[in-house]
Amino acid sequence: MTPAELRKLSAEGKFTDPTTGYCDGYVQANMVVLHKEYAEHFEEFCRKNPKPCPLLEVVGPGTSLTSKLAPGADLLDTIPRYRIWKDGECVEEPLDVRKYYSEDLVFFLLGCSFSFEEALISAGISLRHVDEKKNVSMYRTNLPLEPAGPFHGEMVVSMRPIHRSQVAEACVITSRFPEVHGAPVHVGYPEMVGIDHVEKADYGDSVDIKENELPVFWACGVTPQNVLVKAKLPFAITHAPGYMFVSDLKNADYATGV
């Protein structure tokens, strides 16, 4: 399936799955949508926290059509599942957000770690959530973020169990993709970053960590959703965790040192 085909099926309500494992080789993106009055502070927040919030494109105000990641794609219906936020609470998970559109909305597309998974798999590093056709495991942590305006809080991370013998290689491979979260922020000992129950993910699906494997944690683009809970803005839109915008750009376009 091509990215354009996946987006078309999403717009028709015929594709409603997490996007991990789909459209190998293409960049996937997280999304945050805010009213214009909050956009400047959120962009500053992303610049201050590039590891969890690598900014790939800003769309609007006045349009919902991308010009860089997938020219002409409409961000109102080409993501398989969205979240509507009111006063810091997720109140709905619709399949499109057309009825919520207004001319003063600004769309932020942020890098996603799904983009480097192809490189890990190509190197022979197995990813359990892909093998088991699950969403990736994501967790809230105690890792602090640099604040900007109303935006503050702690980082969310994604976790992939990696065999001990392959952890160093996984770190090197993902470090080549700094615009889609890059190298891990933590390896092993989940309690050191505030994760008390690694067997139970806060977002996505839980997976087993087997003997001779270590939990490896990457900064995650769900971080802004954790931040929105604390900011308590009157209104915001995001993608649902694991349900990404799939772009027309290749992962190789964002790789460095290869």
C-alpha cells in the first residue's frame, strides 16, 4: 500500500488501524492542532524540546493542506484516528475532524519513531510490536521538558524490547534519524525514568520483555498529548497514539551519516 492509498482509505473511513508496519520506507508524523493564539508558544516549545517534538512542518492558519510532507493532503481526514481535547481532557476519538475546522487553526506535524523502524528491521533487529501486529508501547516518564508559555510537563517515551547483543547497534542506527527522535533517551531500568510498571503501557499496547532483552526507550511524539493535559487549553486536536499521518517523503531523506 502506498502512502497516498493509505490516506485515501483513511479519508473514506476504511483504514482505522495503527500505522506501524505500513508503508515501509516512508516518514510518518504525529500531529498537534491548536488555535493560532497558542501556536507561537507551541512552536517555541518544539524548538526547545527537539528530541520528543521534532518539527517537520507547520500548516496554516487558513488551510489544512500540507505543502511539504504530502503536498495537497488534507490533514482533516487523512489520519486513521484523531483525538479531540477540551480543557485538558480527551473527549472524543473521531475518524475525521472536518466539523471542528476553523480558519485560525494551526497544524504541527512532528517526527515519529515509526520512521526508523524500517532501518532496525533491515539490520535484523526484531520489533515485537510489529511481529505481533500491535501498537508500540508508550509510557509517561519523569523526564522534564523545557517549558514555553502554557506548555510544560514530562516526556512520553516509546519502548521496544531489544536483545542485549543488539542494543548498541540499535542506538547507532536510530541516531542517524535525529528528525524522527534519533537515539534512545534511556536503556534498561525503567524505574529510573519514572516507569514503575513497564509491563503495562500508558498508551498503545503492552508487549513482553523476554530473557536476554532490555527495554529501550525513545522520545515519543505523544509527548504533546501529555503536555496538553497540564496546559488545559480550551480546545486542541491530535492524532490518536499510534495512528499517524503517513507522508510521501522517504525515511532516507531524514537519515544522516549513511
